[in-house]
Amino acid sequence: MPLEAGLLEILACPACHSPLDDRSAADTPELVCTGDGCGLAYPVRDGIPVLLVDEARRPA
């Protein structure tokens, strides 16, 4: 289930403060940082984004 558009507009990557790309409709829901050189992917659990750098998946 995708996140509300209003919520996505105010969320930012905690590491670099870049906007996040909503990929919560995928098999593994996550928000992916759009910042150059960052690219952290934050999990979405039960419709709630977990915006903790320690919980983020590093880019491949």
C-alpha cells in the first residue's frame, strides 16, 4: 500500500536530507533516498516508514 502523498512530501532521508522515492508497493516495501552518493533504502513496516540509518539497507 503506497504512502499518502502529503506524508511523502515532508519526509526526507535522515542521512543526507534528500527526497525519498516511494517503493512501498513492491514485495519488499521501502523508501529509497534519491540523493547522489547516498541511496539508502529505508524499510516500511505495517505501513510505517522506519527512518533509522541503522535499519536502512545500503545500496548494492
